[in-house]
Amino acid sequence: MPSLAKTAAHVTMLQRSPTYLVSRPDVDRIANRLNKFLPAMLAYRITRWKNTNMQRFFYRRSRKKPEDVKKFLIDSVRKQLGEDFDVERHFTPSYNPWDQRVCLVTNGDLFSDMRKGRASVVTDTVANFNETGIETGSGEQLDCDIIITATGLSMVTLGEVEFTLDGAPIDFADTWSYKGLAYSGVPNLSSSFGYVNASWTLRTDLICEYVCRLLNHMESIGAVECTPRLRPEDAGMPERAWVEGFTPGYMQRHMDRMPHQGDRAPWINPQDYAHDRKLFRKSHVDDGVMRFR
């Protein structure tokens, strides 16, 4: 919205339901100060540690005391838009923080545009499209020149590529997730999926490091194939959703087509950076589950 509002006469966001918003600057002042006095790599590592742990604290706080975090986020929006704005209707979700991702508003630009009258938010449903715009479910008419749709998104498995094994199609819904990066019974295949509760690239970086360790190990033993396989003790393992505690529709609509998550390592898809850092960097590649040939 803020980018559109720079040149449009007015931008209206029509949303079916609100999401949590948090405003943060796009410049890290602490990082900039560290870079003035410390070597670049050391400053980078300290900044990365700071940001990672701040996000981790915020997420854990949201899980343990959701009402406190909810109040903090909503009060922050109210400070931006004023007491007269209907924050309860337009910026108070029905779910707890981090049940779905929290939206970052850089430098408060969205709120600034709303205060200046360049942008607005309407919380309603679409009844129909007509000659001049949209009629909402409550009967309000939103006249507009251009409509940009941004709804109905659904996750897909591996880009909907049709994989086969020995001529038979692979149904990933019948597999178990190995460390959240590979699939039981499927050889030489790894995929990268980040965090739903933190920076996406934190986990993708770790997965890339692990895959490099895996490839180096295969080269050292002369293996050309690696396949995660269930152990005898994994028989009858309870099935869990591939990602738990995360409720957006674009995930839930596709969850039945994703691999299962078990109740024990390595058949889990953890969403915890501290846990994953040890798992991907320190754990043995040849763990008795990943089979080499």
C-alpha cells in the first residue's frame, strides 16, 4: 500500500479480517554503531545474534503470554492512528499473535499514509464487482479505477513438480518429513523451507549447510544415493501435521498434501532456530536413518 500511495490519488485495502502489524525502522542503529568501532564480521555476528534472539524472545512471549503481546501490538497501532480510529474493527485479529505471521510496517509508512488520507482500510467481504468498483457485504460501495487481488493463496509441495520413483508417481502426503528437509523413502531429494515464526532465510541457510555436509560425506564414502528410511521402532508412529501451531488459510488448505511429522527425531519439522542450529551443524550425517548406497 505505501508504495502505491506514493503515486495514486488514494489506496484502499479491503480485508476480510485484520492481521497484526508492528512498526520497525528500516535502519538498525545499533548495527551501524557497531560497524563504526568493530571489525565488520564481528559487528555482523553480534547484530545477527541480537536480531535472532529478539525475534525468538518475541515469539516465545507470544506463545506464553498471548494477551500481553496482543495488547502491546494493538496499543502500538492505536498510538499511530489515534484514539478516534476504529482499531478494534480494522487491526484486532480474532487469533493470537504468531498463530499467523505478524506483518512488519517499515518506518510506520502505512500508518503515515493513513493519517495523511492517502490510504485507508476497510474490513468487510466482497458481495460483488460492479461498473464502478466493489460492493461489500455490508452494502458499502468502494469506487475504484484499479482492483488488485491478493487472496486465495495456497501453498504447494515442491512447486507441484511431478516426481517419480522407479516409474511410479510420488505422493508426498504418504511420506514422513526427515528433519523438515527430506522425505522418507525418497532418494537424493532435499528441499528448503524456512521459518514461519522468524526470518525465512535463517533456516534455509542451515539446510544448505547440512546438505553440503551430506554431499561431502557421500563423496568421502563413495556413495551415490542417500535415502531416509523409517526404523522398526518408528512403526505406528503418531502422525502430526507438517507444521503445527500456524493457522493461515494458505497453509491449512494444503496441509493434507504435505508429508507427515512424527513424534520423535529425526521425523520432525522443528521451527526453532536454536534447536536447528545444533541439529544441522552438529548432528551426525550418518545417523542410522539416512541410508547410503
